[in-house]
Amino acid sequence: MSKKVIVTGGCGYIGSHTILEMIENTDFEPICIDNNINSSPKAMDRIEKITGKRVKHYAIDLCDAKATEKVFKENSDAVAIIHFAALKAVGESVEIPLEYYNNNLSSLSNVLRFTHQYGIDNFIFSSSCSLYGNVSELPVSEETPLNTPESPYANTKKIGEEIIQDYVKVSNVKAISLRYFNPVGAHASGLIGEDPINKPNNLVPVVTAVASGKMEKLTVFGDDYDTRDGSCIRDYIHVTDIARAHISAVNFLLEGKQESNYDVLNLGTGNGVTVIELIKAFEKVAQLKLNYVIGERRGGDVVAVYSDNTKVSQYLQWTPEYGIENMMETAWKWQQNLNKEA
């Protein structure tokens, strides 16, 4: 018998891949909640095209407590929640901080309240490496001290974790925060990938949009950082690897393996890749030259961050399977399919 898992933000990039992975490789029945302010309900059509299964989708705003409770009431037999839903653009969060605080924290508060109220006691939180800020040690482990977040977006993740930590002390909820690094790539089929409604602001969708002529050029924000080629270093991780980790985390909780009420796990490959190295990897697999220029540094960017993934591999028996070239290959395959839809 299938077990329901509620996935908030399920039409989004990581949410949709997690739902897809659930359908293809588990007996979980995903239930999607997404108001589609920065995602497309077409994600559910794409999942159906790949798997032949239609996912139940509630197009509601999680900041609306009444609407949120209705969904939880209808699905009170769910065994877990994976909470992806949030505004997530670093630059935009600097410009409109109140919208980020209101949306990301109100929605989390509502989801936690009804998670407990309806006895769905296993909670996975989509967190971010951005809450480490500019770190003094690399690689970043879960024990690395959290510095002042560089953006309101990052701060909503930091506060979100604190809210969860406080809440598990006074409820039956057990929770894991997955702090992931930089999700990239697309499903191996090339039929689903990152598809933001607004102008893309993550690096790889901009790379593929420029390569396909949808955008004129890519700006590399700064080449004067203290790194091997002057551009920022990030830990890029394939979206399917991240999806697999979320499912492993749900199973970890369901199997009663968690010793405390709350855990934090980093999700990364453990390897730092510069922005320029990523561009070169893309040029190699796509066999074309990318139009990019060097611009000024961007507010809110940290110099270098990559993960120590020892803890997650021990806890969840999880290791990433995709390398940087395969990440770029799947992202490009997805962009080419997206171009055919247009």
C-alpha cells in the first residue's frame, strides 16, 4: 500500500524532481502543494508524461492558514512532509526583504502547526548552505559556525531552522534540515528541469538560456576573488541526487533511525567548482562557445563554499552519483526540449 508524502513547492525545480523520483523508485504517493508564483503547473504534466501517473496538486498559498489546514485535513493519513516551498532568489531578497520574511516564515509556521495537529510527525526541511555566510574553514561541515547570513533569503533559512528546532521540543514532530549547496542539472530524460516563471537568476538556467539564444549574454559577477581563477567557488550538485537524499531522509525518519528530534545534514558533492570552470564544462559537453562577460561583484555573494558530506553519507547511506559534466549535459538536454515547447 502506498504511503502519502506531502511535498510543498512540488511544482518547483527540486520538488518536481523529488516527486518524480518518488513515483519511479518508491511506494510513496506524493501530494503536491504549490501556488505556482514562481513555478509552472506544467511540471505535473511533465511528470505524468514520464511516469504515466497524475499527481494530486493543490494550488494554494501556504500563508493562507485556512486553505493549508484543508489540505492537511484531507491528507491526514500522510506519513511525512517535505517542505520546499519558499521564495529563493538571493538578489531579489535583498531588494524586497519583507516579502521574503513574510512568505518563507509564515508558510513554514502554518505547515509545522498542521503537521503536528494532524499527526504527520516526520518533517524534512529544504534548507541552504547560504546560511553559513562567508566561512573561515573549508570544506563546510555541520559543525562549521554559522556567520551572519549575506542575504534576507539566507536569513529566512537560518530562522526557519531555529523555528523547527524550537517546535520539535514541544511537539511529536521529528525533523531533518537538509542544507544543500547548488542544485543543477535535470532529469536524465531531459523532459523536466529548472523552469522558473520569472527571469532565471540561478547560474545554470542562465548558461543554457544564453547558449540557446534566449538571453544575449551571461555575466560572471566578479573575477577578482581570492580563488584559482578569480570567480566564486560553489559546490554544484545534481538535482536527482538531491531528490534521492530527500527520499532517504524520509525513510530514515520512518524507520525510527533518528536518535534526536532534530538533525542537520549538508548535501553536496564535497568538491568546489568555480563559475568559470562550470562554464568551461558546459562548453565542452555542448560543443559551443558561450557568450559571457565579467561584471562587478554582486551583493550577497560569498567567495567560496563547498561541503563536507561525511555526515549525510553516514546517516542516509547516500552518495552523489553525478559529476559536473553530466550535470551540464542534462541541463542542456532539458533546455533543448524546452525550446521545442516554445
